[in-house]
Amino acid sequence: MGVHIHQHPTRESDLGHSSTASEKEEAAVQVENGGTDPNNKGNNKNVVHKEEFYAGNSIYAKLHRITGRWGVEERGIERLPSDERDARKPMTVGITWFSINMTFVSLTLGVLPVTAYGLSFVDAAILIIAFNFLGSLPVALFSSLGPVFGLRQIPLSRFYFGYHGAKLAALINVAVCVSSSAINAVVGAQLFHAINPRMPGWAGILIVSLTTLVICTMGHRFVHAYERYSWLPCFVVLLIVLGVFAHSGNFDPLLPLGTGTAEASGVLSFAASVYTFTAGWAAYAADYSIYQPADPKPSARVFWWAFAGNFFPTVFTELLGAAVMTATVHHTDFAAAYDEAGLGAVFSHMLIPAVGKGFGTFCVVLLSLSIIGTNIATVYSVSMSVQVLGRRTQRVPRFLWTLVSTVGYTAFAIPAYQEFATYLGNLLLAMSYWISIYLGISLTEHFMFRRGVRGYKPEIYTDAKKLPPGMAAITAFCVGAVGVAMGIAQEWYRGPVIKAVGEEFMGDLGCVFGFLFTTVSYMVLRYWEKRYFGR
């Protein structure tokens, strides 16, 4: 039976002497096993209270007692009790997502229609609006589940993949988080280089990485505090960019870059990239809403706030990026700036002559720093995925995994700096393959087999014998991977369907095939799995 210490400790002496040694050791075990609540009522079954992280004489507890004095968040993947839900406004979830997406990183997706897929602005605009709408829906759904269950996203995935199957999802999520963080750091470094060409790429990467590390180490409250305001400077700068570019007369909305089968191929590939960019947050969604109250009405409002926080900023930034890139086709100065240092140089090329070197440089600096808002989301969430991999990884405090992941993605970002466009395109497609499989399993389980939130028993999230066996999910994952392989259309590989029909007619359909193969196979396999095992 776990120990619930009712008096919140405020001093180191309280943390070290608020219970007997045996009680501390027992409470430490509860942290590892998922915790418990003595009242054992409703939403407070199998939870871990804040005080339990400090209990015992283990290195784990001692580290938490030290960092707790500095306000560092203790909680990793452990279920959050309802009496520690201190966020009261669902709007804060929407603002957090708004800040995560209202950054220069979202603008870079607008580069792809012109540089990679040969699409006009009109084509790109239709796809950006439609597929961001679709991509925002699963993020909003899983955001609304966080308050209901008090669980982070990857621990919540145990209800879809099973206790051990969720480790596969966690491992892939770690790879995606590290890769995404590296690309974010590269984008920031490019902007710094556009301001100061003598500044090496690695220096800009370190600025983004170290700033992100500090905020993510402190945890949930600091993340939300930063995101509450970080969107505003970037939004103001982008409005200035919009005004300057509109006044320049360089915008070409009907630029005919592709026709016929070539255009069709670009449409399919760019649609997958847009959808992935937004829907990819579904694998982290509940991480940023679990501190909301568990009541049904606030959870419904969380859904709509999360939807708005994803849809509106991504549409705005991606449309602006696509519009600016039309100028690179017929204007050699824009094209030269892009070739030299990417989209950041294009923005610098526009702003400095129009608003002056001092203010223009300041605007680009603000855009560079906005990238931290996006990077925080991936770096903060990666530690949750690592903790799901096993009991030993869970016993390592969350903030230490944040440090390890920062070292890892920084080491990857520095060599990626010179080949940003290639890495970005490949990353977005790889994310689309993974998220299509993840959503095929999780959405099917949620709607078809659990019939909504009433089909969950969140208190069993640590019990492998009560969770789904995971065989259906793992098998469906493999089937989905086969579907992905059949529809891939990349320079390094072309699937058999693409070879048979022709890439010029279809484009990359890996994410579409992956979702369909996963969903259909999971429906069949999960039916028989549940019928045989009863869970």
C-alpha cells in the first residue's frame, strides 16, 4: 500500500523526515509501480502524488529532493491525481499549441510546394487549409483525453498497443522527437547565419539547444509559462513580413509550376507532408493537457482549444511561407538569398531594406528565437517516451533524459545543417509513415473497440495482464509497414505499386497505404484478440 503524505513538504527537512524509513521505501516502490491513492476513488486509483517522488533513500529520491527545491517538475509518466490538477483554464492548452505552431519552423513547410513539389500557391493553399484541418482533429482528440485520465500520451498508448507493445511506439517516438529537435535547431541556426554570415552553424544550434534544455529541464509549469507569451513576438514579426511582401509586388498566386501528372504527384506528396506536420503532434498531445481538471465539460473545451491552437497558426504560417517562396521563381535576388542560407535569408533580404538594418535584424532574431517554442514540445516529450521503455528507464528522473536527448539531437543537427532541405523532406515523410500507423491503431481502438472514454480503465495502465495483449497492434503495425513499403516513392526507394503505376501519376502514397493497411488489419485482428483474451 502506497503512502499518501497529506502535508506538502516545503523544506528539505520535510522532504527527508516526513515519514519513517520503511514508509519511504514503500512509497518509492509505488512511484515505480504506478502509485496508489488511499481513498481509492474514481479518477484517483493508481496515481502517484508529488510527495512520493521524495520518499526513500534511493538516488532517485535524493535527486528529486535536490531539484525540487529549484521547482523542477518531478513527474514523468506516472499518473497524475485529480487534486494536483492546478490548471484551471482550457484556453491555456490552446495557447500552448498556438505558440508551438506559431514559429518559423511552420513557415519552412511553405518552402516545399515551390522547391520540392512544383505547385502553385493556389494548389498549396487548398492543401494547407484542408489537410491542416484534418491533421488538427486527432491532436485535439488526444489532448482532450489527457485531463480525463491524467496520463501522458505514450503511457496512454498502452491501451492501444498493450503494455509491452507500447515500448515499440515509445522507441519510434524517441527517434522522431530527436530528429525533429535536430531539424528545429538547424532552422534556428540558419536564421542566425542569415543575420551574421560569419556565425557558424554549430553556434546557432547550441543557442537553440541550450535554451530549450533549460526550459524543459524545469518542466511543465515553465513550458506553459514560456509558451503563454512566446507566440506574440513571432506573430507581430510575421505580420510585418506579410505587409512588406504584399507591398513589394513580388507575389505570384497563379504561378504555373506544374501540370498534369507532375502536378498530381506533387499534390499527393505535399498533402502528406502538411497532414503529417500537424497530425504528428498526436503522439505528444496529452502531455500538455494532463494538468487540466478531469471534468467532462472542461475536457470538451480542451478539444476545441487544442484544435484551434493547431489549425489557425499552421495555416497562417504555411500560407505565408508558400507565398514568399513564389518570389524565388522569377526574381533572382530572392532565389540567390534562398540558395545562400534558406528561408531565413529570404526574410532578411525582404525586411532589412524595407524597415532598416537595425529593426530588420531584430525581427529576424525574434524569428530565430521563436523556434525554441516548437523545440520545447519535442524535447519535453521525448523523456516520457524513454521512461515507457522499461522500469529501469522510468527510475531515471525525467530531467536527466531531457539532458541526454539534448546531447543526442545536437550531435545529429550539426552535420544536418548543410543538407537541411533533404533532411526536412525525408523527416516529414518518415513521420507521415509512423503517424499514419499510430493513428490507424489508436483511433480504431478508441472509436471501434472502446467506444469513447467510457471504455477505458485508466487505473490499469501499469498492469500488463489487464491491458490489451498487444499482439493485434504489433501485427497490424507490421502490416502497415508493408503498406508503407508498397507506396513509397523516394529517390532511395520506390515501392512496387509506384513502380507499376508510375511515380509521375501517384507521388508518395506510403502514409495513405500505411493507414489503410493498419486500420483494416487491426479491425480484424483486434476483434479476435479481444474475443480470445477478453481484454
